[in-house]
Amino acid sequence: MSRTDSDSWDLASSVGATATMVAAARALASKEPDPLIDDPYAAALVRAVGVEFFTKLVDGEIPLSTIEGDGPRVMADVMAVRTRFFDDFFMNAGAAGIRQAVILASGLDSRPYRLPWPQGSTVYEIDQPKVIEFKSTTMTEIGATPTAERRAVSIDLREDWPAALRRSGFDETQPTAWSAEGLLNYLPPDAQDRLFDNITALSAPGSQLATEYHPDGGATVAERTKAMRAQWEQHGFDVDLSNLFYSGERNSVVDYLTDHGWQVTARSRPEVFAGYGRKFPDAEDLASLRNSFAVVATLK
């Protein structure tokens, strides 16, 4: 089903299913020899959602070697590097003295529970109410305890989330570390600009932002997910993830943030891989993803 302006989802459907897919990838990556990341909650969250294909993947009932193509293997590699990039972003921001963090479209992100946040840190998670409720309940049931003060903000990003964030105690006079991980391609081009406008308006000088930028607007990612679905349908997964992305020309994240007072650095995906001692996958259908960038910006 294609996106609409008022669509909603749980973690087994639409955009929510991508959050479960990413959590499954984190669970797989955490089991690798010499792993880049360690997410001890990812597998439990995936099992709780109950999408059979992802559950069997994380439990090893569907070995990666039995799946046609390289989808899950590459997905685990890419998500390991992406997760480590955002983990390091938050830890570096904390080392710089920032004690307020906001995770936009948090999905099944377990960072408030697994990262060693500096004492006095407050982490805000923003996502749709059903997503927030599910994760909060599941983490309580499995005995997970936040390592920072966690404040869940149950609201769709298409609504007035800045007001909801303020009501939850957000202090816009203090520097903030913001993450927009795996988010921009699910927003229309104008909504991407509004997101950055809102972040800028809420940010005190010294605030930091980490995100990703795909110059083709996510068309490559959509094609990739379409190919994976064809392979995964054989195992019972029938959610068409390729229809979830918004097309259309959009502003360069680097240029837009620079024009709005941020000092921006950007590294290509292969450069980020190399920085962690990994080689970007050689898969032919990933060639254009080499042109995507990991972005870190600091508000002047």
C-alpha cells in the first residue's frame, strides 16, 4: 500500500515494518564475530512484534545462506555500520558536554537502554503512539532499564511535535544532540525541509545533528527493497516496503543545513565503512548507494 498524508502503522505494517527489519539487522549484526555493535535487546523486540520472517531470521531458523540473494547479509552489514555511526555520534556529543538528546522516529531504537549515557542525560524518543507504547511495554516486560532519563513523546512527526516535545520537558535553551536516522526518505521533500526548520528553531548554539542524505531521494533504496521483497516472499514476508518512500526532487541536506546556520561535515557511505575497518559491499544493486552520505552538523 502506498503512503498517504494521514496513514498510520504498527510495527508489523507499512513504515513500522521497516523498524522491525532494522532491529532484525541489528540483532544479526550483534551476533557476528568481532561485531561493530552490541544490541542485546534487538532480538527480543523483533520476537515481540511477531513478524514470522524476521523472528525466524534472528532465531537462526532461517539461515542467511538459505535465502536467495544477499539481502539480509548486506542489510546486517549496512545496519551495523549505520548503527555504530549514530552510536558514536551520541557518545561524542555527550563527551562534548551535551546532556539532552532527541531521537526522531525512534522505532525500535534501544539506545536509551544500551548506550552509556553521561550522568544527567535526558533522551527524548519521538514516534507514533502505537510504536512508543509497544516498545515501552516490551522493554518493561523484558526487564530493560534506561541508562539515561528516557522521555517518550507519542506523536506523529506530521503533527506539532515541537509543542509535544516542549510539554515533555525539552529545554530549548540547552544544546541538543538530534538524530534523524533512516528517516528522510519516508518524508515528502517539503516535510524534510520543515523537519530541519523545526530542529533549527529548537536548537541552542552548539547543538548537533546526525542524519543521512541520499541524493537520488531514496529511489535506489526503494529498488533495493523491491528486490528483497521478491526474495523474502518465499518465506512469507509480504509487506511491500518499496512503496513507502516519497519521490520528487528535494534539497541537499548539506546545502540546506549550511544555509540555516549549521557547520556541516559529510562522508560517503564507503568512507564511513572504511572508518570502521569494513569494506562497502560489492553488490551491483548497491552501487548507487555509494553516493549517499552520513552527515554531522553543529549549530554555530
